[in-house]
Amino acid sequence: MYAERWGEKASIIGMPTTMDEALQALEAYAPDLVIVDYDDKNINRSEFLNRFVTGKAPMQVMLVSLQESGQVVVYDRRNLTPAQAENWLNNPWSE
């Protein structure tokens, strides 16, 4: 659906089916967006998110369920200046 929506602007670089493949793809491709099916029993979400949190490159992770409808959770890893971080801590709900 993502590729259909964005056409040539989107590039699907892989669809790993194991945790090792997913981690290798993260290191090899440094994608902007990773979509994770949180119902997939082959993906260890805790390990994946730990790797996401400790990484340096800007990236978003979208957790979705391919089995049922519901909320989509998006984690956004951004580099903030100290001033931006302070502003965010004072009001994390502002743009």
C-alpha cells in the first residue's frame, strides 16, 4: 500500500522474514521507514526496537497488524539540538 501510494518516491528494499534478516537489512540499507507486522512471531519486537533506539540515522518504525485493524504505532528517531529537546520536554504535544 505504501509503494502504491507514493509510486516512484517509495523504494521497497526488502521484506525480511527473520530477525537476523531484518537486522542485516537495517545495517545494510539504513532505511528511512521500516514497517513491522507486530503479529509476526519471527520478529522479536523488543530486540528490534532496542536496535532502533540505539541507532544513529534518522528513521521511522511503523508497527502495524496485518491480521486485524486497529492502531498504528509510529516511532520516529530524530536528532534534536539541546534547545529542541528542551522545548519538546516542556511540551511534547506541540508541533
